[in-house]
Amino acid sequence: MNSISPNLNIMIKACEKAAKVIIRDFGEIENLQVSRKGPKDFVTKTDMRVERILIEELSKSKKNYSFITEETGKILNKNKNVFWIIDPIDGTTNFLHGIPHFAISVALQVDGEIKIGLIYDPIKNEVFYAEKNNGAFVNNFRVRVSKKSNLNDCLFASNSEGIKSIYPKLNLRNTGCAALDLAYVGCGRLDGYFHDKINLWDVAAGKIIIEEAGGKVNNIHNYKIDRIDIRAGNPDIYEKMLKKIDKF
């Protein structure tokens, strides 16, 4: 097993605790699908509860670190140049409909640079993570981006806007979970990903995972945190992908 930093260890433990709530609540979703009211309010509560657990657990040993989170926004603590960036459930719509494709996403940003990324898929029990200059891993196995160089052999992911404007120029999927799309680029299941006006908490962890897996990602720090245009892919198809989507 590769050695991981204390901060990554804290992140994994926090996600494991939060995952228990997600798995339990996901089990309830099925019953709520058939009720007239549907599971919407229930899922909103899950989102909030998971975020609260993550904030509590991460704060236990790092009291001074600040937060950028989907539900709460910015929480400024003593250390204003170190941020935990949290998306408690990326893929909420999938979760809401009982589709088992969503993830917890946590990143650590220091002085504007993402140093650690963790994407935790509680249902498939897959943990994708990377630390700066230490490689990318899935469940402790080292991963790399794909080696494909022919666009016709590649599979890309985007959101519905991306698919509407680019398909059939590229072979595309919209899975409804940006964090897992990026994690999948990192381990070679997908070859590239693009999305406009996405949030920092959706992409922060995925960015470092792809880079540490040998992939290319554009500089997302020039954008507002809730309006990021992201481009990511293996280095052989990255530029080719950009050419195909230049009108997007």
C-alpha cells in the first residue's frame, strides 16, 4: 500500500463516516419513489447531514482550516489560505431517483493550489484519490489516464448542454455525476471531460486526480468558483478534443 499523508487519512475517515449515512438513506429512497411527495425533501436533508458530518470530522484535527462547501458556502476560519472544498453528494439527481451513481468529493486547497483530491463512491465502494507529486490511486492501486490517441476510439463525458452542442462529433455520455466522470478519466475508463459553468466543489478533487494520473486539465483557478469551464483528458487526445469542442 502506498503511504498517504495525515490530511488524506483524515479525508478518507471523514468520507467513510459520511458514507454510512448516504448508504442508509439511499436504501430508503426506493420506498419514497412511489410516494406522491417523492424523495426530494428527504434527499436535501441527506445532503445537509452529510456535509455537516464532513465539516465536523475534518475540523476535529484541523480546527483552523477554512471551508468552501456546496450547501453552506464559505466558512472562514483562522487559516484563510487553506480550504477544504466539499461536495457532500455530487450526482444528487441520480441519488434522488435511486440511481447508484454519485459520490462524495473532498479536496484540500493550499494557497490557491489543490494539493489533495478524494472522490468516494459509497455504493460501488471505490475510493479515488491523489496527492500532489504522489500519483493517483483507486482503492490503493495506482492508476493512469488512457493511452488512446484516435478520437473515434474514445469515450467522453459532459453535461446535457455539452452533448447537445457537440454530439455526434464525439462519442459522449452524460452520467449525471461530474466528480465520477473526472475520476473515470483519471483511471482510463473515460478519455476526456468538458463542462461549462460548473462549480469548484464538483471538479477540485477530479482535477488533481487526473493530473496525477498523467492527464491534462486546464487552469480552473481563473474562474469564479461557481462558473468554471473545465477541460480534461489524456494528453494524446486533449488538444484534439479542444478542437472538436471549440464552438461549445
